[in-house]
Amino acid sequence: MSPADLLSERSAWFPRPVAAPAAEPPDPAAAPLRLVCFPYAGGTVSAFRGWQERLGDEVAVIPVQLPGRGLRLRERPYDTMEPLAEAVADALDEYRLTHDYALFGHSMGALLAYEVACVLRRRGAPRPRHLFVSGSRAPHLYGDRADHTLSDTALREVVRDLGGLDDADTLGAAYFDRRLPVLRADLRACERYDWHPRPPLDCPTTAFSAAADPIATPEMVEAWRPHTTGSFLRRHLPGNHFFLNGGPSRDRLLAHLGTELDALGTTPHRKATREATWTF
């Protein structure tokens, strides 16, 4: 079954069509591994454009569209992490996407992916096969910034300094200005987040840091290690905070993801197919 077969019905949370809920969990050997992807603060599913083609048919890339953006523009964005994670978990349950799945999140998306994994564990759902966190300090290190309180001009400068805006990109700047309300809500959710001690997850975890990222330094990303009892790997890439948006660092990120997702193959057929068709 290809991702196109699996993803057949649209939902608000998943703007790519997703399979209608099934009466019974699907046969893991018959469906692609699901990679559920969460964007950075203010981001949309466009952050993951081209990932499906790059990762191949044995992975179903499922970007999550949060309220307040895209076709959900008129919805009020969440500004608190815990209810947002509960709502995402509800959507994953509804569409039965918590079988043979992995989670990926960048920046705010990494924190959200972690919280969703914790919610699903509390509910007794199957654990993710792998957790990928990118461009994010560890959960217990959040809460020391207040960027959501900055003026529009100051917030624009912060994003530009992080590599999210080019000085000469007037079109991007205009688009950014339209997204300021949802960006502030997302930042508020992160900056008011208060991690409380809980047992670590037990899924393997890979954390990606970038050399020129001042808000998720290698040490801050390494601090994810105690949040899992599974294997932990940190990969260090060149680039700034928004390295996943393009260029060689994005290519390296996707190459690493492809390798690790390939290793999660649950059947000899799946693994053999990936080995035969994977290209860079």
C-alpha cells in the first residue's frame, strides 16, 4: 500500500488526506510507516514540502496543520501546550495513526511531539517507533524567554537573526507580518510551558542540533538524553535555527531521517524495498 492509498480522506489536522478510521488496526506490514511531522512556531505544513518524494513510498509523511494557519486560518490558535497536545492526540486516535508511527518536530514542534508522546503513553496507546527532535532545547530548559511580548519590529528582528527572514525578502516579510498573531500564540505556548518531572519515554530518540543556532545549542539539544530510556543519538548539522527550510543542511537532515526510518522496517519485504529504491 502506497502513501497515496493510505492517505485517502482529508481532515482539519492533516491537510494531506488520511485514511478513514478503520474498525481494526491496520496490518503493519501492509501500510507504510507513518512519520507525523510538527512544524516550528508560526509554521505550516509547507515546512515539509517535498519530504514525501524524498523519503519514498515506504514512509507516509503526515504533516500536522495546527489551528490558526492554512485552511484553519479562522480557528483560534492554542497558546498553551498541554491542551494542544491533548487535541493532537485526539486527532491521531480518531484517524488511527498511532500504529507503526514515528514523530518528528522542529523547535516548538519538537516540544509538541514530546508532549503528544507523553499523552499517548498516558492513554495506553502504542508508543512511537522513534522520536525525532530538531532545533529544540530539552523540555526542562524551556521557559526562559519572553519573545511573545516583543513589539512587532523586535519580534521580526529576532526571527531574522535566527535565519527565518532575509533582509531583502519583502514578500517573505509581508507573509511573516500576516502570521504574527499565530506566531505569538505559539511562542506563548512554549515560553509559558512548565515541564514537570515524569518518567522518561522509552522510545529511541534522535536529536538534531545546528552549529549556528543560538536558542538550541548543542548542549541544550544534548539535554534531551535523559528524557528517554531508549537509545539516544544526537546529530550535529551546519546552519541556523531554520536549517530544515532548505540547502545542504536540509538535505543532510533528510538523508539521516531516511537512514533511520529505513532501519525501522518491520518486515523483510519493507526493508528490501527501501534498500532497492532509496536514492539521494
